[in-house]
Amino acid sequence: MSSCVRTFGEIDRGQVAAVGGKGANLGELGRIEGIHVPAGFCVTTEAFDQVVTRDRRIADRIDRLSGLQPGDPQGTAAAAEVRAAIDAVAIPDDLAAAIAGAVAALGQGSAVAVRSSATAEDLPTASFAGQHDTYLNLTGSDAVIGHVRRCWASLYTDRAVTYRVRNGIDHQQVRMAVVVQQLVAPQASGILFTADPVSGNRRVATVEAGFGLGEALVSGLVEPDTYTVRDGEVIAEAIGAKQLATRAVASGGTEEQSTDTAQQDQAALTRAQVLELVALGRRIEAHFGHPQDIEWCLVDGGFQVVQSRPITTLFPIPPSDDGENHVYVSVGHQQMMTDPMKPLGLSVWQLTAPRPMHIAGGRLFVDVTGLLASPATRPGTVHGLGTSDPLIGDALQTIVDRDGFLPAPVDDPAAPPVGPPLGGPSEPIATDPAIVADLIALTQASIAAVAREIRTKQGPELIDFIEADLVSRRAEMFASQNMAAIMAGMEATWWLNDHLGEWLGERSATDTLTQSVPHNITSQMGLDLLDVADAVRPHPDVVAVLERAERTDDDTFLDELPGLPGGTGARDAIVAFLSRYGMRCVGEIDISRPRWSERPTLLVPVILVNVRTFEAGEGGRRFERGLEEARAKELDVLARLRAQPDGERKAEETKAMIDRVRTFAGYREYPKYGLVSRYAVYRKALLEEAGRLVDAGLVPAAEDISYLSIPELRTVAAGTPVDDGLLADRKEAFASYARLSAPRVLTSDGEAVPGRYRRDDVPEGALVGLAVSAGTIEGRARVVHDIGDADLDPGDILVTPYTDPSWSALFVAVAGLVTEVGGLMTHGAVIAREYGLPAVVGVERATERIRDGQRIRVHGSDGFVELLP
């Protein structure tokens, strides 16, 4: 048969480039023993190339789609022009003859379905489900040929173009094949998910079933029967009111027909058939190696499969080969960085952390199964992680309450330890400011020593040095005195909240008592950037250069400043800021991300917000105002306590805790600053090494080292060229991980276990979260996903998925904060209290449920957000 037409028997899953994802999967399905697939053929991408992409008029119109952004109004017109050009193109005679021959081979007068099958479709990373066209119940070669052209054109529908734009897929790299398949007349049809598409649980299968063809069900026109199957047993079923069924009509095409009233409430499948179908699905899943979304038909009492595609929305599971149940907690939700990390970043953070970590979906997870199973460590684990993030704590309690999921506790004294408990009191430490000063000095000296020593290292020796230094630094970070200093401030905060709540009815007194504490490097960074704005503001030419740099993303703007009035002072202020904070960036725990010192334009939007929003001296005024408010709050609290029975004792204990929290609370931010400073030293050396590797022909580009782990990078540095296929796979995987949301808690079954705020004191319609910084503020919500896109006015409320220390520079310009991720002692909460911003964190899907520009009211003391008219 022509290379432009291939039967299913000639196709396997290795031919995606020729027949698209749908066609390749159908060919592969037919190779699985016991799986029946209606006969058919594919019109290959070679035909698409011959007719479409080699036509210069069409190719020019496809070129115009490049550079489109989601929602671009020009996209609709550009896509329509492409479709119109394809509709008008002629089909070559030899291709038409090959299609006609293949149609005849299916049987004289056979009805067929004609389905689009793009090369970026039905893949593990992008399903494109429903994005391209399907046509049912066609007869005759002329009808098939005409609808092949329509399928080609559907590659450029508005929805398909937008889907590619959102998923970063090049329009010019996608080709369209077309599947032509015999149309069966089923008694029932539907969809089988071999994993729960909502929870992600791989042990749970879901079957949806209706009468007739599956189009009414897929289109949402009928309420299907739904069955849930776990471990070979139907554990739930719901029989839908199937009032419509899609059926083929004699004149061609299909129509929705009313189902007999007596049949509407009858089950489309028996339980035995459901279990048989799920068993077939498990066979298909095992063959493809991924959970599958399967379209099936019941024909003459037997099942036929008309499509199978990967479920692309499932979060991957950390690999485990022991066959036991496991519970994993997200590290990113603790570190305020839930984006995926590249392999180098994952590898470096694994070496930094005190506990073993597991990788899944470009994120890191900690296995807490043993901690939850042991009665000795379970309460501290649930409480400790729940204090950090209540939704994690609730999800863990949900798992603890399940019968039989966690292993039985091991009482064998010879058994290996499960690791230190998460949470719990720290060792005693004196309230002495000199302790913090000494710890900071030790960190600075250690970083300076590393910076000196690393200059002499190259090749594998450099990688060995970094790995050894990370292990050494880990011991420093988690040394007893360092951890005691961190915990002292946190424990003092909890003590004050508990006791002042009990004695004075004050729930959030520490939010004021901890303003303008010493040594808070992160809050000081925001104030220092206000000083940078002071150096820029008086000079219009300098402001103009920064505005141009913001528009053009031009990092050379600093070189222009000395030639402008006031430019030298402005440049010196920015350079001084970068010398102290240039190691920071958004997602700074990922060493593969560019730092502010490398990309100073990343700071320009925040500098300009400060220039527009504030007057000179705002940084100093803010610090003094916070200090005055903290002192006034201390005097007020102590006076009110002394007026109570046993007041002197209460006041004395409270004063000691206030001194303690003000001594240690600011230091909590410093270890992260020190670590990121160290990462910057490593990164500079690694980039220099990457340049040598490029010159030696061992890696294609310097940034490619980000896709290698530390051991892999050592091998390349020793002279082994990187595998190009490995790099391509890593880049594709990273792009797919960016489209997934990391769960807080994940099981080895793949279930993303949700947590809930179990509260009944929240107004109807309000969004619930965790109260982390007191006060109530009403204003305009600014939904910001990228700090570089921030466009803020005084009084705005920042709504964002998460904040790490780099976002603190933006906090000085807003009146309140709402995040999707966070806990009482995470960075955003600490800095919000420092600046006196009402804040609620841990609000699930806040950036989806709150519209940009919408007026909201943030109840920072009560932990909820009201959406206002």
C-alpha cells in the first residue's frame, strides 16, 4: 500500500511521527492479545506534508501563528486563514486512489469514522483530547477524502492553536495524520479510566457507560452510568438517567435519539461486564506502561476498543520496588517553591537536606510512612507538619485514620530507626543576641572560605568539592545550636500566642511584637530596595532607561546609567544591592535558575513600582514605624497583664518571651540566605565549568548542565559526552511537569490526598485559609504568577500561588497578601507580619477563584478572604 496510507496491522506505537498519537496507539492496541480493535487504516503525515506544508500559500499562513500568546485576538483570524487555505487545496490523484482502495478493503458500503490524529496528540505529556475533529458514519471514498481534508484543517482550529500555545508546542512542528476506522453499532459504549482521574489513585478504575455510540457521553449530553472498581471489586455504582443515545442514521452521520423510557434507568452493563472491561483496561495499561483513558464499545456481547490514550493529568509516583504502601509529603510546599526543578537543582537540594528525598514530577518528596506508623513519632509528625501547613496535617490524619494502609508498628529493638520526628521542642538556648551574631559571622566566614577554595577547582574535582561542601554545610545547618536558635523564635511565638490568647483574649499579638526585629535579612532586603528607588526616583532619564529595560528585557541597562544625570549614583545603589542580595531569585532553592546578579532586569519592575508608589525615605520610616508599634504593643500587653491576678508573674514570663522572640525571630530567615549565597558560589563555578564543557564538545550548550544530576555532571566533566537523547527526554519531561500541580500529600497508589480546613466559623462564599498576619484589609486583588509581571498600585492586595524570599521586595508595595501555599512560619507569613500586612495563606486555588482586579477583603486574624461585589 502507498506510504501515505497504512493499515492498522502495519502500525505500532513507534510510528507517531507517521500516523500521529491516535493512529500509533490503535495500531499498538491490535498487537495486545485479547484486545479487539475495529479494522481501519491511517492517512499518514507524509500525505499531510505533500498536500499542506509544501504548499507555500498554506505554509506562509502557518508561519503567522508563531509568536501568538494565549488570548491573542489576532489568533482567531490567523487560524481561520489557514483552515480556509486547506479547505481549498486539491487532493493529488494518487493519494485519492490510495485512500479509495483502503476504503474498499474495509468492505463495500462499510460505514467508517474519520478521526484526526496529530503527532502531538495522545502522548504521555499532552493528550489534546477533543481538540481536533472527528466525523462518524461516513460511506464511500469521496466522503472519506473530503473529511480527511477537514481533519487536516482542524489542526488549526482556535481551540487547537490555543492548546499548543499554552503547552509550548511549535505550530510548525506538528503534523496531522487521519484515522479511518470501521464504525461499529454498539449496544453500549463509554470510557474507562484505569486510574482515578480526580484523585490519581492508580488502584481505582472508573467506568462510564451509556447506550449507543459514545459521542453523547463524551459531549456531556447524557448522565452516564458510573462504576468505581478497586482490586477487582465494584465498590460504587450510580445508574444515570440516559435519556439520549447517539446512533448512526441511514443517510449518513449521527443523531441524538431519545432512549425508551423503560430503558433509561437500566444499567448499560452488568457488574460482570464492568469487571471484564476493567481487566482488559489493566492489560492495556500494562502494555503501554501508563494509566489509560480508553474508549470502548460493547458489540454482540464482546468489548472492542476504539481508542486508548495516556491520562496526562496524573502526578507521577515516586519509584518504589518493595510493594509496600508509602506516604509522601511535598518538600516544595515547605520551601515555598512548588514549581518543578531541573535535575541539577533536585540533585543539589537532595544533598542539602537532612532526610532522604524522593523525586516525582520534577519535585521532591519525603517518605513519612515510618513516622506515621510509629505511635511514638506519629503525633509529632502530624502536628509538626500541620503547624507548617494545616492542609498537610489534615491529609496525613486522613491517612492515619484509614484501616490497613499504614504498616503495623515494628517493636523489634533491632529494627532500623524511622528517622527523627518532624516537630517537637528544641534543646535549651539562652536569650543572648551574641548567639545570633556569632552564627551569622560563622555563616559569612564559611561562604567566604568556599568562594576562595572553589576558584582552584575544575572538572571532576569541582563536582567532588561541591558535593563534599554540601554535606559539610548540611551538618552546619542542622547543628544543635543553629536549630535551637531557629526553633527558639518559633517556640516563643507559639508560647506568646497561646498564653496571651488565654490571658488577654489576643489571638495575634505576636504579629505586632515581631515587627522590625533585628537580623531579618529578608525583610531588610525589601527596605533596602526602597532605598534603591530613592536613588532612581529624582532622575527622569534614569527612570526612562529602567522602563525601557523592563519592556525589552535588556540586562545591559546598568552600563548606560553612568552617562546620565544622576546615573552614577543610581547604578552604584543597584550594584550595592546586588552585591548583598544578587544571589536571590524566584525559586532560589533550584540552583539552575538565573540569579538577580545575572539578570538584573528581574528586579527592574519592583524598583519601578517603588519609584511610582513611595516618597524618599520610606524604607527608614517603615522600619521605625514597625519598631514603635512593637514597643507600644509590648508596653500595652505587659500593663494589662500586671492588672490581673498573679499579674507580675505573667508579665515577667511574657517579657522574657518577648525578648526571646525579638532576639531569635529574625534569624529564622538567615540560614536560607546563607544557603542561597552558597548556591550562588557553586553556580558561578558550574557555569564556568559548563563553558569549558561546551568548548570541549561535551555538552551542546552551557545551560544543558541543568538537566544533569551531580553524578551525571561528574561523568561529563571527566570527559564523557552527554547523551543528546537523554537531554531531549529530560527537557520534554520538564516541560510536561510544569503543567502539573504538585500535591501536598501523595501515596504510593498515586492518590493525591486532599486536606480540609474543618471550620464552621467562615461566612458563606468566603475562601478559607490560614491566618498568619493580623488585620483586615479591603482592596483590589492583583493576581500575579511572575514577579516580573507585577503592576501594583497603593492599596492593592497581592494574590499569588506562593512566595519565597525573593518576593519580599514586592511586599512593601502592597496592602495585603493571599497565597495558595504557606504556613504560619513560612517566608511569606514571617515577612507579612514584619511589614504589618494582613495575610491569609494556604487558600486552595486562590489564583483561579479570585479574579485579577476583583475587590476582596482579607481577614488576616480570622483566616479567610471575602469576594466583594
